[in-house]
Amino acid sequence: MALDEPRKTDDTYDVKGFQFVVDKDFMKQAKLIKVDFTGMGFHLDSQIDLGGGECGSCSTKSSSCC
């Protein structure tokens, strides 16, 4: 997750006052992206299996990235 400006290859989603910019091809793979704020950072879940990794790493299917 990062700050970015929309491009032609992106879709933009407005959710509860927040704007999310997601690459169209990535969204086809992810199918659904769930973003939660935990108080200490963001927790992201999707249908993409990014391989193994340590808890808290951004390289896992369910990752907590601060």
C-alpha cells in the first residue's frame, strides 16, 4: 500500500471517505481486497497467495504492513 495518483491502468474506489487506487490487472487477480486499520497500521487481505513469509511481512497472503 502506498500513496499514488490514478493512471489509465487503474480503477479508483471511494470507501468511507477514503480513495483507493488499484491497478486493474492486479484487481482481477486479487478479486477482493480487505483493508483494516488496526491502530498500529494497516492489515490487508486478498485472494492472492504471495508465498510464505514471516508474520507481519508484506510478502504473505494476509499481511500487516505499517
